[in-house]
Amino acid sequence: MTIYNIVEEPLKKIILYNNKLGVRSFVIIHDTIVGINGGGIRLNKDVTEEEIGILAHAMNLKTTFYEIPVGGAKCGIRLDAANRSKKEILKWLGEALASEIRTLEYIPATDMNTDENDIKMVNGDGTVNSPLHRRAGNEVNLTCYGIMSAIESYTDFYGSEDLKESVLIDGFGKMGESIAMLLHNNGYRVVGISTVHGSIYDENGIDIPSLSRLKEQYNDSFIIHTNYQIHPPSDLYAMKGKLIIPGTGVHMVNAENVKTIRAGVAIPVANVPFTYDAVKIYHLTGSTYIPDFVVNAGGLLYEVLARTAIDKGKWKTIITDMIYSRTYDLLKRSRTGNKLPIEIAINDAIKNRKRLKSLFERDKTIEHFIAYISDLFSQ
């Protein structure tokens, strides 16, 4: 599997088939440190083994960048037949992965087209009475607050509030909508939105609360019920804006279409939306791509904090401060060292992984794990 020019084979692959349900599932564990691995369940008719492998690797970069000894993993469910019961599929998946879930080899989380109720269904009887299985929920909100912290960090580093003038958001699902509302409530002008049904643009700012009400009424097709001209979804990237928030598929931006992007800053909520070549070309134009596994880690940090005894009232501040400071540090080191932020972040993640493997080499107990992460978030 290749991600951001790193070629590594995953530690383990689990391929599952259910011909009766018309379902294939891929579970990929990229690496492990203490035997505890986690990542979201993505349900999509087009999901591929390659995509899940890339996402598992991205999760591994995310955990190790933030010095968390959890291996990166991911699960994809590919539907080959229409009108199948989601409940039936998730129940089957949980039964098939009961051993991996019980032993913490794979801890499921939410992702595209799955929510907290879905994860509870997958966990089912495979769950044991362990703090490592406890779900905190609310990952969407904390991921959004993390993105907001990264934006504020960039703004403070460069001493400019230009990003507030015009924001483009790729995707208006549960994450994109939440980010749009958060930005709107903090005085940012969202000028462009895209969905699978099209994209819209208004240089004076889109009325996000009204858009949310339309979505509540019409679901995914809401955008065609607006009063805006509908453009192809991919047109969003060529629209005029200061900041773009990629929020959809893996490698949506490549060495060719990156040249059309007019926004000077990209802060992704999606995992691995740019290829490595696209990142390099984007920076050559004087633009800045802040790595996805740095800025969209709010949900991960929230779930890890749930495994500690740290006061829940402090979680949001801990998470936003951590993402803010790591983003600021990346920008600073990028400027002084004349390196891309992504190069620095990848090197940090690789060094942290080596250090963590050494630290946990002799003691991989849950007690040691919880003590370590408690100390990590108490610093």
C-alpha cells in the first residue's frame, strides 16, 4: 500500500464474503504496537480493498503522530446487492469479527455511512467489560472542533484573518454540515458547498442554517432544491476562495486537477484526499496543505481520552489545544527548515512509532497502556 510516497505492506488483512447478503468486507490492520488497533467502518457500494488499506495506513500515521500506541486499522463493507438490511449486514459483520473485537485486535468506530448505533450493533456480544471498548461518541463534533483549531492555528501563525473571507467545503454530510455550521457561527463566510448531486457558490456567503433545514427536509438531494445554480461537484475545487476543506474521497485531488485549485490553503477533514504528487505541486504554487492526519484527529483523541479517568469537562480543551499546538509547530518548522509540513509530520510519526514500540516491548498490558495515555494527556 502506498500513501504519501510511503510504501508499506499491512500487518494483517481479513477478507469476508457473504453471498446471501451480497456483501464483501475488508478489514485491514496496518500495524500494531500493543495489540490494540482501531479504525472506522466505511459502508459504500464502491469501497475497495486498496482504499481501506490506504485509510488504515492513514490511521496509523494519525495515532503515531499524536504518540498514541494504537495500531491503525480500517473496515470497508462493499454492497453488491441493493435493498439489503443494514442491520442484518452489521450483525453478520459483528459475528464474523467477534474474536478480533473481543481481543481488541480491532476496535470499530464510525466512518462513512455508519453511526454510533451501527457500532453498537457490530460490537454486540463480542464486546467484553473493558474500558478499551467504551464508546465516547460525539466524534463528529470533536473532529470539527479540531479542524477549527487548525484553522485558528494557521491564522495566528501568519497573523492574518483572510481565511474568514471565503471558505469552500467539499461534502455536506454529517461532518461537512457540522463544520459549515461551526464556521458560520464563528464569523466565517462559507461561499461554496459540494455534494454528490452538485456544487453551489455564492461570493456573498451561503446561508448555512437554511441549507441545513433543506437537508433535513430532502436528505442528500437537498442541493437541487436551493435557489443557486448547480455546478458539477468537482467544480468546487476551481471556485474562488481562501480556504478549501476537502471532505470526500481518498485521492480525489491528483497531480492534474490540483492545478485548478484557487484556494491557497487546504485543511482536510477527509483522510488522504490529496496524492503525494498533488501536495508537492500545491505547495509549489505558494499554497499550504496541512496534513489530514494532523488536523482531523479530534475524534480519535476524544475516543482515546474516554479510556482515561481525566475529567470529561477538560476533554475539548485538551484536544483543541493539542491540535492547535501541533499545527503551529508544523508550520513553524516548515518555514525554518524549508520542508513541507507533510514531510515533517510523516517523519515525526515514524520516529514516534519506533519509540512507542520500544517503550511497550516488554509490557503490553492494558494497565500500562491506560497509564501511558493518561500521562500523555495530562502533560
